[in-house]
Amino acid sequence: MSEADPFAPADPIEGLPRPERVNYATGVLLDAEDFVDEQSYHRARLATALKSVVGFGTVAGLRVRPPAEADPERELHVDPGVAIDRFGRLIELAEPWCIRITRWFDAQDTDVLESANQGGADPVMYVDVFLSARNCALGKTPAFATGPFDALDAVVASRISEGAALELVLRAEPGTPPLPKNYWPSAGASNADKLAAVLGSWNNGVASGSDQLLDPLQEHVEGQDPSALFLARVTIPLDVPASPPGARVAIHDTRPISVDNGARPFVYLPNKWLGDGFTAEPLIQPEP
């Protein structure tokens, strides 16, 4: 998991820029804004094509794996893979990532953990894994100072790395928290239903009157990045002490942590030629 880089400039794609190309002509002086606009135009057109043609969600990989038995850190492992977020941006994990459940659990406030306890004979709590895009500033290069500054030795990032961030979201709603929902008609739907979906699906996700902010989906919690992609639901078994009252809950020592990969939004192209074999594995691990 990682926080946003304060030295990385804001991503223009999140502002849903208009499709305006830079008009080049001999003798026209160019500045940094022109080059940013040039990049943003091509990135935004690609993003529009991706989210309009294939939607958003997991494209390949990104399976979330439960902790191994007898692992004191209880590490969740996320496989490498690629996804498309709700802006149409590509998010790639080029190598496996891990999230240490034990350390994350120990860092939570006692009252927060108690609010997420679902109760019952075998109490559990639900935690959702989300993936989102993150820009990171790399390197330094000399530049003119911008803003209310006066310096001859100012520097800026020489490159912006398009990275990713993983986040654990604790679900405190009573009962089973909502999961992502797909409103697109199935492959066997009638032509009328498919046409109705096409005609009614032009939606950039912006809430009315929100000043270019994405509308959160039902799987998002208040204050969460609405472009974040749901990957998996993690069920953590709890050990609730009988006394004293208000004692801190703990992760159960013998009941396994379960990961459900089956509810995520995903992009599936039936005519895709993969060119390589793969191993089919259960969506919920360990299997009930």
C-alpha cells in the first residue's frame, strides 16, 4: 500500500479534459503547458476508447491469494496483472505485492475493529482489497521556479511513473457489505436489450453538480477514491474475548482467512488469443 506522492503533479486525466489538440505552426513558441496538453490529449483519447469499448476492471492477473498456513504475518499476496480503472487508465502491477494482515490489524483502533465485527457463533469481519492508480515523481532536473518562489536552483521531477496502490478497506456495515454490480446485459440477451444498453450507457461517471468528481459505486465507502477498483473480499475470523467487557478482538488462530476473487469487475474478451496455457484455480480460497 502507498500514499499519493506529494511531488507528483495532478493527473490531467482525472479532470476529464476536452479533446483539444495542440495546433503547431512554424514560429509558434511552445512552453511546458503545450507539451502537457499534447500528452493529455493522447492519453485521454486512449482512456476514452478503453472505458467505452471494454469498460473497467481486471484485464489479466491480479489474483489475491490468502495467507499461507502458520504464517505469523498473515500475508495476502496479489499477483502481477493489468486493470483498467474508471477513468480508462491502465494500471499495471509488474511484480507480486503483499499486504501483511497482522500488522494492518494491529494498527487499527479497538473501537473500529469492534464496529466491523459481524457477530454470530463464528464472528468474522470483512475487508475489501482495492487497486487504484498512483503517480510517482522520479529523478530531478533543473527548472525555473514556479509559484510564489524566486530561485535559480529550482528542480522538478524528470519523470512521472505511472504506478499503483493497494488499499484494505474495513467494512463496518451491518450484514454483508455490498459488492460490485454489473448492469450490462448478458451475451444471451435480446438484441433490443443490447441496443438499449448501448444507447443508454454513455456515462463518464461524473456526478451531476460535483465539479468533475466521479460518482462512487456501491462497493465504495465514504471518502474513498471512487476510481479505485474492487479486487477481492477478505473474510477474517475473529476471536472475541468473553471478558473483560470491551476487550480488543483478535484474529482467530485456527480458522483460516478466506479470499473471494469472484465478485470483482473484470474485462473478458472471448476471441482473445492468449498463446499460453494457464492453471484454473478456485475463486474462493481456501475452498469452503
